[in-house]
Amino acid sequence: MDFTYPPTCSKQFRGILKVSVRYALPLAMALSASTGHCDTLPDTLSLSRGMAIEMAIRKNIDLRVESLNYSMAETDVDRSWGIYNPILVVSGTGGVTSVPGDPFFSSRYSTGSIGLTQYLPTGGYFSASTQSGYTNAEVSNPDSSTSTWQSTAGLALSQPLLKNAGKQTMELSITLAANALEDSRERYRFTTTDTVLAVITAYNHLYTLRQTLETKRGALKSAQDFLEELRKRPKPTALQKIELANTEYTIAQRLKDLVEAERSVSDQEANLRYLIGMEQKTRIIPVDPPPREEPQTTEDQAVKSALEYRSDLKQLRITLKSSQLQERVADHQTLPELTVSGSGGLTGTGTNFAESYRKVAQKPGTYWSAGMQLNVPLGNTAAYNDYLKNKIRTEQVQNQIDALVWKIRNDVEADMRALISARLQIQTTEKALQYAEQRHDEYRNQTRAGATTVQDFINAENDLIAARNAHQDSTEAFAYAVSKLWRDTGELLDHQGVRITSPDQLKSNK
């Protein structure tokens, strides 16, 4: 795997170093990130969004689990090619035959053979073998006993012409395993995309929660400072006592809000730590605000990209390809079984083992045979229904693709509408925040001048806090709308600098 990360583990990363690291994962991922990963982390970590994504790619447990599925699919591909492994066949037989009578007859025989069989892409097989054996005939008169050795060396070929014939049928398991490997790669990409989206969302939300926490801390301090200011005034009147009570109540409420905000930050930190695989309970400080980068794409372009790049759609298309292949093979298997075969070779006979093989080499005899066998299943119910089942499955997968295409279009169109809404929300909350700040400053000045009550100022300050939180929430919502659009168009990993390649692709690139 190629990662871009800094060479040191100091709190302030000093530079970016691209290093090539080999892991046990089956997929190599090249990341372009602005920060890196360290094995030993400080108690408080200032974390960039790029570093969070990289740490998730490297250490997220769900991605590790999914990567093992790719490894298993890869071994299935290697296993499927085992149908072409040559087969060594060694056999030996022997026995005795006795026939009582006058004269008494007894026969002993022994045969041994060794051969090599190779299956062919056409569905047939080719074999080469040699055989040697002897027959010893004995009668009551020892002078009449005979012993004969016979050896052969020959070739044999068998080839189906209808059922079980052809490369498509012979290599069905190989093709299905290759499709399953491709499916596993797309499933890994799909899982990685969802993980990256979850990391971005969790990171942005943590940033927003920390901003909200700082706002609540500032609001609490503002109320405490105002309380001190009120207490320093001359002997309080009845109105001033009410204002002191209102301020103290406000402090109690803001202290409660602060505690809840701190708990929300802690909960979100735990969520982000799980996503990025950080076991150490490090305090995480997000340094990158939710981005406001706006996609420069039209709705038609987004739909076109989704139909081209979405991993779940690619998975279904791979499944359709496998189903269509199984349907064709099942249709072929409904044919009768017609097999032609032939064999031939050299033979030699002698009084001992060596002489029989010498005759094979020097003065051989010959043998050959040819034949044809036809098997016609009456009814053929099993094969026919297997074909129907595969045909129905193909139609089912095609319908699933059509449904997913429809859903993708709806998702992208909804994402574009959400993006427009989020953009308008940012513009609205920016205006509201600007007015809330002006209103807050005016009420503060008027309160200090005694022209309005403390409660009016507190209400204005609460409105300012709400406006700030609303603006932060709208910024986060806009960033999520952009990331979700990229996820639904299948382009999120590209925008985050994450590239997933399989080992064979790496070799082809070299």
C-alpha cells in the first residue's frame, strides 16, 4: 500500500513523506492525504480530515473484515484452475484361477499400469499410459506350464460432443470464481466508500459539536461576567434584584447546557475513534472546518456518473453476467450425452518383463480402438428445471438492476435538491447571524446604559447563540449534502484521494 504520511510522531507534524508499506491486506490503497499516522498518539491529537480518512483506511476493523473476503475470493480463483491439474494414475491387480479336472489347470496373473490424464478446455480428456503384466498357466504336467509377459504403451482421447462439451461448460467454475473476485473488489470499494462517508460525517459533526461547546462556554462566561458587573453596582434596587435573579438563573441553565455539550462531544469522539481504529482514548481536536466546496456538476452529469461508477450497480451487473453464463450452460446441459473416444498404441510380448518392453521398442505390435456412446435421459426433468431456474434467476437480477438504476436516479435527484436547500440554509443563517450579532451588541450597550432590562439582553444573547449554532449546523449539513452526492455518484473516494487497486492492476501499471 502507498500512503502519504509524515515521518515523525510529534504533535506538530513537520512534513509529508510518501512511503510504500506492504500490508497483509489483499488490496493496495494509494492515499493522497495531508497528514499521517503514528503508532503512539498523544493524549490530545489535533486531527485533520485527511488524516482521519487515512487512519480509517488503515485500521478500521470493518474494512479489515471485508478485505479478508477478497482474500478468500482470490484463493477460490486459484482453486478453480485446479481442474487442469494433471492426474497421475497408478494401479495394480493380481489373482489366481484354478480349474479342477484331468489334467488339473491353474492360472496366475498380475498387471500393473501407470498413466497421466489431462483434462482439456473442450470438455474431454487426453491420457497417456503404459501397462505390463504376465500370465502363468500351470497344468499337472510341469513340462506343459507356460509364462507370458505382455506390455503396452498408448494414448487415449475422449471427447463429449453435446452435453458437457465446450470451454464455456468446462471452465464454468473458473469464470464464476473470477466474477466473484471482481464482485468482492467492488464490494470492498462500496464498504470503503461508506466508511469514508461515515468518517467525514463524524469528523464534521465533532467539529460542529466542539464549536457549539466553545459557544456555550463563551455564553456561560459572558453571563458570569455580567453577574459580576451587576454585583459591583451601587446598593441594589428591587429591579436590580430581579435582574440578579434572572442572571443567576441564566448561569444555571447555561451550565446545564455546557454539561450536555461536553457529553455530546465525548460521545462523538468515541464514535470517531471507532471509525478510524484508534483504541487509545485520545482527545480528538478536529482542525478542518466542514468544507464549503461546491460540486460543479449538473443533475444529468451526476446521474451519468452514478450509473457508471456506483459499486453496488457494478456488483449487480457482475451477478447478471454470472447468471447469464449459468443459464447458457444449463441450457446446454439439457442436450443428450454423446461421447466419442479412441485409443491406440504399441504392444510387445516376451518371456519376461524386460523382453516385453524391448519388443515394444524394437518389434512392436499395434492396437487401436474407437467408439461412440449416446445417453438420452427420458424426460430430462432435472436438467430442464435447472435451466428454468437459472433463466428465472437471470430475469430476477435484471429486474434488480432496473430497480437500482431507478433508485440511483431518485437518490441523485434528491441529493441535488438537498444541496440546493443546504446552500440556501447557509445563506439564510449567515444573514440571521449577522443580524443577531448587531442586535446583541445593541442590547448590551442599552442594558449597560440602563435603557433596557437584563432579561432583554439575555434573550438577545440566547438568540445570538441559537443563530451561531444554526449557522454551524447549516454548514455541516451542506458538507454532508456534498459528500452524500459524491457517495451516490460513486466519486467520493476519488475526491478524497483514495485509490483502490488489485494486485494484478498494480503489476499491469509497472
